[in-house]
Amino acid sequence: MALAQDKLEYLRDAIKVADLRVMVTTLYQMTGDPKWMEARFAPRLDRRIIADPDAGFPEEVQEEILAAAVAILGERSEPAIPDPTDEQMVRMMSWCMGEPVEPEYAPMFAEQVGFRSGQKEWRAGRPQSMPEHPVVIIGAGMSGIALGANLVKLGIPFVVLEKHHEVGGTWHENRYPGAAVDTPNHAYSFSFGERYPWSQYFSPQEEIIDYLIKCSNEFGVREHIRFGCTVTSATWDNENQTWRITYETDDKAEVELNAFIMVTAIGFFNKPSSQVLPGEESYQGAIFHSARWPQDLDVSDKRVAVIGTGASSMQIVPSIAPSVKNLTVYQRSAQWVRRIDHFHDKLGDAQQFLLDEFPVYRAWFRFSMFWRYCDGLLPTLRKDPNWPHPERSLNKINDRHRDQMTRFIEQELGDKHDELFDKCLPTYPPYGKRILLDHDWYKTLCRDNVELITEAVESITETGITTADKKSRDYDIIVKCLGFEPIGSAARLNIRGASGQKLVDAWDGDNPTAHLGMTVPDFPNMFILMGPNSGVGHGGSAIFLAECNVRYISDALIKMIEGGITGISVRREVHDKFVDMVDREHEQMIWTHPGMTTYYRNSRGRVHFVMPFRNVDYYTMTRHFDPDEYHVNEG
């Protein structure tokens, strides 16, 4: 069906802002015409996160593409290739990005852009009977919502326990100025459901919360959530093959709930650092962790100190610097910052129109954003044993990245170079810690009302901060950007397994491990969403990884219910083999480099947080639940 005349007129103007690499791929899929795979329509390789939309085409070719797009999109609503094969996916993905894309990515991205469903289905229709007790999900953040959405479609009874009074998890808690996602939103969003009109490439916290609230309603999850419920314990009942979960409501009532399956979905960043600085109790002003930012706080014309230079600090400092009287940043260690061109660009009405009206264009736009933030960086984060400068970088490419980031620091500091450069230059290899994106960080440090302090904080006084060099400075507000306590987040729920052992003891305090990041020996019928070694350190989307977890858990539930299985517990040897593989891989990766400290590692130096695999590897590992890897009890 052709576009209505008013939309056709709008298309003629809107098409001018199209991403032409996305548009050429769209035209090929819409028509099946091999013309669009001719050399003159080959997009130029551009690995920047937000690439130039002209894709390197000369003006006359740009005009030809745009004219054809108006004619084809104006007349044709259904693509000539509605369900691309893996071979067709590889061809189109490679053409769109201007570089070869390995065949193993075809199924993953066909699902991620909506050409295929990643939803697990009943093999012979929905069973007549379901387990007596529901699946219980602890946490209504993005991963809890994703699992709930799948269970709604499958018709499996479930309950979500959420301690807050709204969905969103860490996005509900972190409401500080400048809070925003650091993954492109067209990858940091569910692969299913209605399109959300993200206002920019990297959207603010307010939009993400709005998106998650709408998703909880759209997917039918919200009606299953019990808000204001804090889990206090969970114990496996061997006799009844169920979890006995105890939670406390806002009015202090204690409630017990029996669960067929228990899924912890509280994530990594649900507990702010509990570090209390010496003398903190004596401070007379406002002092708080960044995740506990007072919603009515006015920083205008105030003297503000920010302790820490991690992700939250890099968003807060540029956001409040123009309005405060003065701002002091206390740095424990310098951070590498990645420059992102067009980071703050808005997606205007014309771009929204293209994404709204043309599903194939929308699919390839999502792919292009996801691919450039996916796995390309990972090979450059492996240690080269023959590299002559292991103290500063890992290999030749990593060293080139170091040079590029160093030049960026020099460029941004300008006249303040001599004063700030040595303070701002990290000593460890790039990407050794969490990837941080530039929010005008260095430009903000150059402001006349901003000071960067590298002396250690010795104590908090009644009026401010004293550093190790005995200098004291007074403040009205102190913000502690001290990060979170991601180690063993699920263990904080007071969980006891089949032998009566606590999960925190099974993990020896700060050494969490799980098969595929999800299952732990001796803790039957329990899954962890975004558990140990399932974080992303090289790029990718946490929502994508949550969907991998959800698909695996959904497949397990289907096989359990259809097979009359009442209990599963991962085999110790399977768990240990996976953990050993993770550890051996990490020995070759940047996150075990000795030149830094990071929350990715525990007290004994083991990397427990991020995975050493490509996103596509984890997708493949979690695509199907294998009962042979588990001890199985049948009813």
C-alpha cells in the first residue's frame, strides 16, 4: 500500500536526514534488486559509534539513493525479502557496515532487529496444567520486566517482588543530574514491543524510566508486580521441591511465598557503596551517595565537592558546573574517556518519522548502532606476550588507542594543558576499567570555577574536606561518587540452598560464580539474571544480555513443565568447567592487568563481573537449555 499523500510529501523532506548506509540496505531488502549491492552503492567503513549519515557517498550518488528511497518507500509497504535467510543476513549486514560480518551473527541479529522471534514456544501447545506454585522474580528492573514479558506470553504464573514503588531498578534509584545511558538507546532497548521515540542517541534517565514503565504495562507485567516488598530470606524446601521466600511489606508485615522457580533480578548496581569516610558523621552540610541524590536539592551558587571520577561523576560534574559557585573534584585515579562525536545530538521529527513509518529502515538503524558498539573492540583487549610495553598497553592496537585518547585529552585541555595533563592521564591501558564516554569532562575541568584535586581524602570535617597534604576546603554539599558493591548481589538476599548452605558462603564472600552466569550447584530451581561474569566490559547492551538469560530460563521452564520435572540443579563439574574457561580466558584479557584496581575484580584478583566472551558467543551459549547439564528430579 502506498503512503498517504501528506506522508509522501513529508517523506520528501524527511529523507534528507536518512543514514544512507541504512537506507541502501533497506532499499535492497525492500526490492531484492541486486543493483543496490553494486560497488557505487557500497557504504564507506566508519567505526565511530555515531557515523556520518552520508556514508562516504559522493553527492550525485546521495541524490540517486534519496530519489529512489522516496519512490520505493512511497509505493511499497512490504519488503521483497520479508524473512532473510542467514546467508542474506550476512550479505546485508556486511554491506551496511562496509566490512565482513561473520555468519554466526546472522541468527542473533535477525532476532535483535525483529526479522525473527527469539521467543521460546511450547512444543505441542500450552499445557493444560501448570505448576502449583508460581515463578517468583525478585526485582522489577529491565531484566525482571524482560522475563515477565516472556512468562506472560507463555502463560506461566509468576509474581514479581519489588522493594520500590515503581519499576526501573537502578534507573529508578539513580536520579542525579546528568544521569543517562552510555549505550546507544537503539541497542539499549528490548528487541520486542512497540518502538519508543528516543529523543537522542544516548537518552537521559527520565526517558529510560518512562520507557520501562510503558513496557511493564505493554507486556502485561505490571499486574504481576507486588511493590513495596523487600525479600528477607529464601530457603529451598527439599521435601516439597519449592523455594520458601519471605518478604517484608512497607507496613512491616512478614509474608511467606512458595515458588516453583526463584529468579533473582536485582542486578549488579542495586547497592551503593557503603564506605563511610573518616569524620563523615561530623559534617554539617549535605553529604550523600550519588545514587541517593535528594530530588529537591538546589545546587545553585553552592560550594560543591564530588569525590570520585567514575561514570556517575562524569555525568554529574559537567551537568552542575555551570550553576554552582565552585566545584571541586577529588580524583582517586584518572580515567580513560572515549570521545563520541554527535553524543548530544537530538533525533528530530524527520528522523522519528523515518523510524516510525518504515520498519525495515528501523531494523537496520538498530543493527548499525548495535554493531558498532558490539564485539569489534574485544580482540584488541587481549594481551600480546611479545608486546614490549605491557605496563602502558596490551598490544599495538591498544597502544594506538592510547595515543588517540591521549591526544584527545591534550586537545580538550587547551590552555590548561600544563596544569591538568599529568593529573588527567591514566597510567593503565585503555579500557582496563569501565568504558567512560565524554560528557565534556575535560572542558568542564578547565572552567574557572572547577578544581581537580588528586591528593587523597584524609577526612571529612564539620565544614568540608581535608586531604593528605593537610589542606582543608569548605563546602555546602559533598557528593560521594564511590560506585556500587556488585560482588555477590544475589547473596545479599539471605538465600539457603539444598544443603542448608548460604549462597554468600558458597561464594566464599566475594567470589561469586555461576554456570553461564545463571545457575549455582546446590541451589536448585534458582536462576540469576545478569549474574557473575555476565556483565559487558568491551561493549554491547545489558538489555541484550538480559534477553539471552531470559531465553535460556524460558527454555528451561518449558522443558521442565512439559517433562514433569520438579527440580533441576546444575552439576558441579559443569559449573566448574565453565568457571575454569572464564578464568583462563580472563588471564589473556585486559581486566587482569596488574596496573589498576577495578570493581570487576574481587579481593583475590579474580575477575567476577565481566565476561571474556563476545556477545555472539554468549548468545550461542545460552540459546538452549540442556537438561544433561543438570541433576533432574521428576514429579
